[in-house]
Amino acid sequence: MLLFLRANLSCYPLPVELQERIIRLLPLRDLNALRAIPRLNDDMKTHLKARIIRLFVSYGLDGQKSLDMMFSTGTIISGSAALAIVAPGSCEPRDLNLYCAAGAAHGAIKLILGTKGFVETPSPLKALMTERTPFSKFEVNNGIKRIYRFVHVPSSKVVTLSESISTSTLAPILFFHTTLLMNYVSGSGATAFYPELTYRCAGLLNYSQEFEKIHKPDVLNHWKQLGMEICDDCEEWHQDHPSVSPNVRRGMCQWAYRQTNDQWTERMNFRTGTRVKLGPTLAWRLGHRYRGRKEVMHHKTSVHLVHEDWFKMCLYKAAVEWVRYYAPIDKATGAIDSANWKRSFPQ
């Protein structure tokens, strides 16, 4: 630990420059641990902020302006770029993937197109035709309403902006194909939903019967070639699950019901004060298979609002069928009944 204290050549063996190089390789968990040393708290926050700014600059964007935009609009970074922030050295980010809540795309679009060298590329007709509406089931398009694509012409680097179907910015990332990518960077800090697995370069599969139709070919092989372990079925790691045993770690299980603000999530903020608001708290469970004595049951990814007693029922029942709601429609007028929104997702 002394290696990371401010260098004094008469006391410590490493100069400041070398300490900084070491810190750049540390995952979020270790930065949080170093923050426990009072004299290092501000240094670690400054480092995390600088790490995010360098990422933006590498894609041709102004780092500080991008952070300010994310803080004011609730936009986040996710995908491989967020993984590189949470666990440096784990991968080399390709595109910079941004996500925003429904109706909140303007701020990010204005910033990107206002930056020299960026142009927007047209969306494929197929993508435009399949945009989400309030009448669509939530899992269609994996929680995404629309995708905007931008290219930084001088570097040919790509920035995408995915607009959520929900007022929650986080909804789309809960449908990602593996927990390795379920991390995000906001305008106030960084978060890992499955930190214990991510730090050991492992991830759970977010299973779907239609996996090959939903995701790009060889998407899992890409991570395996980087030395990552992708677990298709968490029963390879444990036989008990949180639905039947309260002692099982939820951050290691496909069956576990999770919340976006739960204790198995690791966070680190570099801003003092309130965290940026990313919409309502969500509950989710990964897609998985249940092998019974006579048959195999397939469970889709489930994402819902946390409200009333409904989520508590899911936590404590051994087996629950998660209901997928449509938008609530008033039968008399045919209009959306706003009084019933809290029983539906998205809102």
C-alpha cells in the first residue's frame, strides 16, 4: 500500500510517475480500496475522472464537456468502453457506446455533432422500421427505442447513441449478452453490476433461446479469444440458487433477482454530492435454463420496475412466472391510461 502514497524519495522507493502508471492499471475495486486512505481519497477520484476523460479524447470528443453533458442529461457509457474503465487492460474498446433515457437524446447529439470531425451516418431502413413504441412488449429490441450512429471522420472511430424505450437509461444494458458488459460510466462515476466476476475476467451468459438471431455471430468467441470465461449455466459453479438458498451470492448467479441499487453492485463516484439520476430503480433477472427431471425450462431475461410488493414476491418465492406487461390502454378511449403506468414497464 505504501507504493501508492505520495512519493517521498527519502521514504518510498517509487517516484510519482511510476505510481501513476500502476494506478492506471487498477480496477474499480482497488481504487475504492485506496480511497479508504484519507490522504488518497481525492487522488483516486481525480484519477477516475481523468481515466474517463482520456477515453472521450481517444474518440475525438472533448472530455470535460462530454462529462458535463452526461451529468446533465443522464447519458451513460456502457459496452466494452465501460469495461475498460472498470477493469483496465481487460479489452480494447471498439465503438464508444452511449445510452440515454427516452426523449433525452438531444443533448448528446448536439455535443457530438458540434464537435469538429463528426458526422451522423444514416440508420438502416430495417432499424428505423423496428423502432419501439409504447405499445410494444419491452423485450423487443432489447429495451432500445432508436440507435444513432456517428463517425469521427479523421480517425474513423464510431460513437453510437442508443435511446432507451424507458425513462431508465439503464434498461438496455440489462439485456446485454454477458454480464462482462453490464458496467456503466455516468457523469458522476463508474459502476459494475457483476464486479466479482468481472475482476476475474469471467461472465455469465444472459441466455436466450433466440440468442443467435438477436446477437452478432461469434459474439461470445470474441470474449473467449481475449481469455475471458463465459459461463453458459451457473449450475457449473454452484447447485444452490438465491431463490432456494439465501446464502448464495447474487452477483454470481443467473437465477438471482437483482436491483440496480443493490449491495452486490460496486460503485465509485468522483463528484461530491448527489449521483446523477438515471431514472427509476429497475429489477432484473438474467436469462437462464432450468433443468427438471423430465424437461428443460427456458426463462427469458426479465427487466421490471421495482414497486410495491410485486418485487418482494419475486425475491422470496422459489419459482415465479414474471409477467410481461403491455402499455395500459383505457378500453373506452383507446388512450394510454396514465393511472396504471406504475403497474407497467416501461413508464
